[in-house]
Amino acid sequence: MLALQERDLAVAAVQKDLDALLPEEAVLDAELAAQTKALDDAQAAVGSAETRRQELEARIAGYKQMQERRRQQLEYVRGAKEAATMMAEIDMARGVLVKEEAEFVRSADWVIEAEKKLKDQVKAHAAVVALQAEARAALAERRGAIEARLATAAEARAGAAEAVRSQLLVRYERIRRGRTPVVLVPLRQDACSHCNTAVPLQRRQLILQGQSLESCEGCGVLLYVEE
Ligand SMILES: [Zn+2]
């Protein structure tokens, strides 16, 4: 059973090596995620610049139509005062239209600018992917090697478990799933070396004689005597 515990500790150690890779992998993932987000943002910016341009175009077309209608109405207006009001309206609308058209011209620049930024982001993203390739390959190789060690350790563990009587194995597994990191703990003087709870003389003798496997009353681990 001590051999089984040793195997379990070996498996845990390899698992720890595997977990130790996670921060390095996380750094790469975070870097790539940030770059991907920048790329998505740039893509969205192109979309909204194009939308803005289309909206302006549609609005200008609408203004032009309204202006045309005013001009037509002006032809039928008879009163001088009414005509003056209409003329003022047309003038004002013309001013608005001039502004909107200037904005439309600028909007073309926004689209070009956004597209340029997108191009830069595509390049930057590709650069990060290329830059990470080596580090990711190295990490994958390390992970593969550790996983192979883990498989070997797990196999050895399974072998050791087979050597333990099933009744004891059940007990061992139950304790292992509990809070203590180890299942078998040596007696230190007359106490459990895990939690320091004193073990009564009678039980100590049973343990010493190897007649039964006693568990600690304090923490529940199985006690044994070190050679
Ligand atoms: Zn104990």
C-alpha cells in the first residue's frame, strides 16, 4: 500500500508539472486574444465608416429631392411674401446640403482611414501568430513529454493498486478523496505525524505487530510504523 501511495504522489508530481505549463500557455492566449480583439475592432470600424457614408448618401439624396420639390412649388407661388418665404427656405436647405455634402466627402476619408487601420491590424495579427508559433510548438512539445510521463505514472499506479487487497483499496481511495494529501502516515513517537493526535497504547501495539491497519482518530489517515 505504501508503494501505491508512492505512485499516487508520483502521478501528482507529474500533474503539477503539467499545471505549471498553464500560465505560459495563458500568456500566449491572452496576447493572441488581445490582437484578435484589435483586429475585430478594426473590422467593425470599417463597417461603421461604410454605414455612415451610406447614411449620408441617402440623407443627401433625400435633401435634394425635397429641394427639387420646393423649387417646383416656387413656380406656382403667386404672392410676393409667400415667394420670399419659400426662397428663404430654399436658401437655408441649400446651406444644410452644402454641409452634408462636405461631410460626405470627409466620410470617404474615414472609410479609407479605417481600411488602412484594418490592413495594419491584419498584419499585426499575422505577426503575433508567426511570433508565437515557435513558443507554442515548444510548449506543445513539453506538454506532450509530460503527458507521456503522466501516462507512464498512471500505468504504474494502476499496477500498484492491483497489488492491494480490494478491501484495503476501498479504504485507501476513500481517505484519498478526503482532505488529507496523503493516506498512509508514519507514527511519530506515539502520535500521528500528520495531525499530532496521540494514538492509544493498545492501538499502537496493533500497528506495531502489523495486525491491523488503524486510522488516526484525529485526521483519519492510516497509520504505519516506519522501518
Ligand atoms: Zn492524524
